Amino acid sequence: MWLRSLIPVIGPHVYGSIEDTTPGLTQQVYDSEIARQIYPEGAAGVPGVEMYSVISEYDEVVTPFVRQYYAGPGVTNILLQDGCEADHSEPVSTLYSERALQYALNALEPGETAPVECFPVAPFAPWVT
């Protein structure tokens, strides 16, 4: 969205070019047609299905990052930065983050949860502390 209004004269043309060549990028914009079709009332859980969403406030792909929050019964939203400001995970580092992995393992085995320790996670390189 910001790209469309960045430079009024060329912004829409650049956005249109991206939309034509890599539609998946523009489909993630909060007001995209596909987002409105899939989530007309916002992101919601499915009745009878337990859902877990591990979210980072540093996500540059899904913007604004709060679009990743689901609503409804059986939904658990986990913000990686809650209680751990040292975690700067973004989409790439979340793939390798021990913290994100532990949250996922806890969701898969709710009877055997382990604490998720707080430690620094660098953006783009979670193995760097």
C-alpha cells in the first residue's frame, strides 16, 4: 500500500509492475482483493479446529503484522516479542528460530509444554546472538 502512494506519479506504475510479475507479493497487502475474499470479516478460526499463530511484529511480508492474528474459539496467537524484546525475528529468522520452534512444539504436544526462554534473535540470522 505504501508503495502505491510513495511517489504519486510513479508509485502506482511500480506497484502495477510488481502486481503483474509477482502477484503473490501484492496479494499480501491488507486491502488486496484476495485478502478481502478470504477474510471478509478479518482472520477467523475454524470452529472445532485448534489454531496457533506464531507472529512477529518485525514481519515485513504481512503488513501490518497484526493481520496475522486470528479471532474466535480455539485460537491461540503468540507474539514472539511478548515478554522478550530481545527477539527481533522476522520471516526469514523465524524459520530457524529456536523460540518459534518451541512454541510450535508446545502447540503440538500441549500436555508436555516446555518453557520458551527469552534470548536475542537477530533478524535474518537467528544463529547470531
